[in-house]
Amino acid sequence: MSGLNFRRLVAVARKEFIHVLRDPRALGIAIVLPMIMLMIFGYALTMDLDRVPLAVWDQSRTPQSRELVSRFEGSRYFSVVARPGSYGEVEDTLARGQTMMALVLPVEFGRRVASGRKVQVQVLTDGSDANTTTLAISYADAIVRNYSQEILVEKARQLTGRPPALPLDLRFRAWFNTDMESRIFIVPGLIAVIMMLIAALLTSLTVAREWETGTMEQLISTPLRGSELILGKLAPYFAIGMVDMLLSVLAGRFLFDVPIRGSLLLLFGVSAVYLVGALSLGILISAKAKTQLLASQFAFVATFLPAFLLSGFMFDIGNMPRALQVVTYLIPARYFVAFLRGLYLKGTGLAQLWPECLLMVAFGALMLLAAVRTFKKRLA
Amino acid sequence: MNAAPGRFAVTLRDLERRFGDFVAVNRISLDVRQGEIFGFLGPNGAGKSTTIRMLCGLLEPSGGQGTVAGLDIRTQREEIKRSIGYMSQKFSLYDDLTVEENIDFFSGIYRVSKEKKAERKTWVLDMAHLQEHRRTLTGLLPGGWKQRLSLGCALLHEPRVLFLDEPTSGVDPLSRRSFWDLIYQLAGEGVTVFVTTHYMEEAEYCDRLGLIYRGELVALGTPGEMKGGLMTDQVLRVSCDRSHEALGVAATVDGVRDAALFGRDIHLMTEDAEALAPRLRQALEAAGFQVGAVERITPSLEDVFVSLIEARDRADGAQKEFKA
């Protein structure tokens, strides 16, 4: 009675392989969609801010004001795209979205700087996107502060005859992502999101389709066991999922130039475990939904959104409200994102990442068990 | 079980299935002998499919007992699945697999032994006349061919009992005929065939029939027994013009229990056909209809079923009134 029959499992796996190979839509989801997502998110989802379009209204027109403007022009973070001559024009460039920020230097700027008196520099920003604005302001702040410091230093030198030593000297060096490029950070997380979505989407259709076409009734009337059906169905999608994983890793390495510092063996081993969990989740959804439309919609909502929003991929979990932080512990993608980032960026292995790995093994095993157990060989 | 399992392929005692408050199958008892072609007849929604699904282990009975091939339908469902073949109402092979791939798949599922695999495949391809189409996608085959392939796949493991749920619905008459030839051939080899249908001419092909209506077994017997003994009413056939309008008039004539259109004729159920005939002709002619022949006929199976079902409806109606 117990145990599963290998021949029946192979029969199911073979049939599923044929289904996938003959269905251009399934192949599209399996191979093309992950690549498209990788391209779109990899290129578009950059959180780096450079070349903020800037409007400059220099009312002073003095060497001092030109010096400050030239520092903005020379910065890779800003690009001066407009030179308005009134507040009306400033407002216009911001409103039309031509610029994101405007620098306004008062008429007395040159005179006051030259005479060593305090002067106000006005920066107007389009605050619609709070994150970007904050970032842009901090860049502007740094430039202005730098200039103002140099003025001080120059003044001190004139008084004492030599440049003063600044009391504090900040020297920083970013580890793991030395160039501080966000794609290095984004691509590994993106792989976790893509794998979750694709895997669940692929399998979410398989069981529901059999219910819809009536073939499930035929299968139930045979000696085929639930475990043989589920494992047989998983087999081809597992193979496809691993191909996707390989493609994503290759694209990350050669297209986005993201180095892999950790062990490849560990990378693919843990991905396989995560994949089994995600595929089983899809099967579970499929077995419950019984129609393809409902199953694919549910799979999308149940996998993509949490993986995208709550895994720490997009938003830092540490900044979330406490209640939401607790929820993230239930999102398996959270652990995979953490694992991938650790492995990719820091080259960490099981020694540091074992809790994440253990939880993913638990997720995989639990989902697989649930998928096999949910499937009842009965019609009603 | 009191019935000897050796002689009977199917035995049912008070089999019952409820879906919530709805009683889909209401205490059905019957026996099907080995090698018999047993026809399960009834209108759509009568409980035919529900019964067959319980026999095949697809649904759990809510009450009663039953055996299939000597195995208990409540406790030995998985064992039953190994010794039966089942063809569901909906076409249930994979359209995107070729004929051969479908056969190989079910061959694997039924664990047909390596030595027998090739032989069984040839048998199915020959039986379904699909030798030249073995590499055709199943979805491209005409309905009748698909049906034969479904049957073949259900027979790969040489089951002793075969369950067919409306196997010929949506299949053209010629294919239907050749499908029944296959069923006869199987029965000749000793396979028990349990088939549901709502085609009357198919009912005539069966060794024995059970009529199910609103979940209850209304009649049980050979087609001959049904036509002879089961019907207390006599049948009067009337041919006249505008039979559709005439039907309304005929139904009101005293002594007519029920009236129904059969092609262009009207069939009337009555206790005494001899007495009714002249009165009926008179009534129709008085209403301005051109009346041709009025004669008593041997009831067809359809007459029998209509009469039995009407009788059941009358009884139910009376019961309801009584309760109210």
C-alpha cells in the first residue's frame, strides 16, 4: 500500500515535460518572463541618483556665485538644464518636471561672500518623491557645505598665514559593494523574487488545468497516488526552474557585472531547496483553486507581492512598522534575499547563513508535504 | 455482503449519496452479473454519474454498501481502481499528447508489464483503428476516434469490469454503432460493462437495464421485461395534422393519463386503449383536426420510461399534497 511507484512517477513526469514543451505560453513564462523581469528591474530599478536636473538662477553674477554654480555643474549628481530669470520661471521648470531642483543665489551673494558675511542660498525642490528628494538635498548640502568650508579655510589662512587643520577628518570606505552601486545590491534580491514568482506561476496551472479539462477525474480513477502525481508534476518544473536560476545567475554576472563572492555549489544547492518550496506552493494553490485563472491570479498575489514588498528586496525590513516586520518572518523570500545578498556581496557561507538556509529547508519540506497531503483522490 | 462476489461484478445495497440536503442517489440496490452489459438509464441529473463515480472510487458513499469485482467500495477503493476501467463523461485524454503518448502514459500509470506493453499498445491502436495516426495529436482527432482511444486507454490493463459514463454523447450515430460493436466484443470476452446513457436505442443493446429517476431506481429488468410486464398502461398511437396543437386537445380527453409527441404522432397512455380510441377520434375531429390512424401499439422503451417517470411524478405530487 505505502510508498510510491517509480514507474507511475516517471509516466507523470514525462507527460508534464511534453505539456510544457508543446505549450508556447508555458515556455514563455518559464524562460522569457524571468529574463524580461531581470532586464526591467535590473536596469530600471536603480536606486542610484545621478544627474539630477537642476535649474540655476544666479542673480549675483559674480566670481563667487559662479564658483558655487560650477561646483554643481562639475558634480556627477547634478546637471544644470535651465537658467531661469525669475521665480515664475523657476516654478515653471519644476512644475513641468523639467527640473527636480532649483538653486537660487541672491543678488548680494558675491558681495557678502567676499566680505566674509553670512549669506543664504536657496534650494527649491520637487518634493513629490520624498526619497529621491532627500537624497538630492543631501548632495546639494554637501556641495554647499564644502564650498562654505573652503571659504572659512581661506579666511583662516589669510589671518594666520597657513591653512588650519580641520579637527575631524572623515575617511570612509564601503565594504562589500565598494562602488556603492545599487544594481550589485538589487540583482541578487531580484533573483529571489523572480524565482518565487515563476516557480509558483508555472505549477499553479498544472493541477487546475487537469480539473478544468476533466482529465483529473480520469487520473483519480486510476491507481495513481497523490504523491506520484505531485512529484511527477514537480520534476519538469524543477528542471525549468534550475535553468531559470542558471540564466539569472549568468545574466547577473555577465550583463550586470555582479560578482559572486560565495560558493556556487552552495548557491545552487540552496536555490534548489527554495525552488522546491516555491513550486510546491504553486501546486498547493492549484489544487485548492481548481481553475487556472483563479490559481494564476492567486499565485501572483500570494508570491510576487510579498516577495517584492516584504522580503527586504525593495524596502529595508528594519524600517518597517513592528507588526509588518513580524509578518516578514513568514515570507520565505526574505530568507532567500538575505542568503543571496550575503553570498553574492559578502561571500558568506553556511557558517553565517545557516539560520536562513535551515528556514528555507523547513519551508521547502513543509510546502512539499502540504502539496502532497492536500491532494485528495476524490471528486467531492 | 450476502451476494456471492464470484458471480457478481457489482452488488449494491441501499447505496446513498447526499450533497448537503440534496439526495443525489437514494438507496439504490442492484446486482450486475459477470460478463453482463448493464445499462443505467435516466434523464440528466438523475444520479447516474454520481452512482458510477461511487462505484469507481471517485466519490465516497454517504450510506449503504457495495462491491465491485468483489471489493468493498468503501474500504478498498484503491484496490478497485486497479481492476476496473473507467471512461468519464467528459473526454479525458490529453489533447496536446499524441495518440501513442496518451497510450504510453496510461500504460505507465497502470503499470502494464514490460513484456505486455507493446502488445497492449498494438491492441489499442488496432481496436481504435488508429495505427496510421499514432503520431497525431489527440486533440486533432474527430470525436468518435477520441472516444475509441479513451476506451482503449481504459482497457490497457485488461480490467474485468468496465464503467462507461455516457460514452457516446456527442458522437455521430455511425461511430456510436461501431462503439457498441466494441462493447459487445468485450462482453463476449467476459468483461462486465456498466454503461450509463440517455439514448433509448442504446438501452435496447443492453442485457439488463436499471432506470434511475431523481436518485431512485424506478425499474430494473431486461429490455423485454420492461416493455412487457412493467407497464400497466397501454399505448395508443394517433396520427393527425397539426399534431402539436392536437396534443393539447388529446390530453384533456377523459381516460387519457398522459400524452406525448413522438415525431409527428401522438402517443397516449391509457388504461383501456380499445375504449378510448373512438372517443378520442371524435374529440379531435370535433376540434377540427384531420385524424388518420388511431391504433394500439407495443410500447417502446421510451414509452415505458415516460410512463414510469410520469407515474413517479404523480406519486410524488400526491405525497406532497398529502403532506401539505
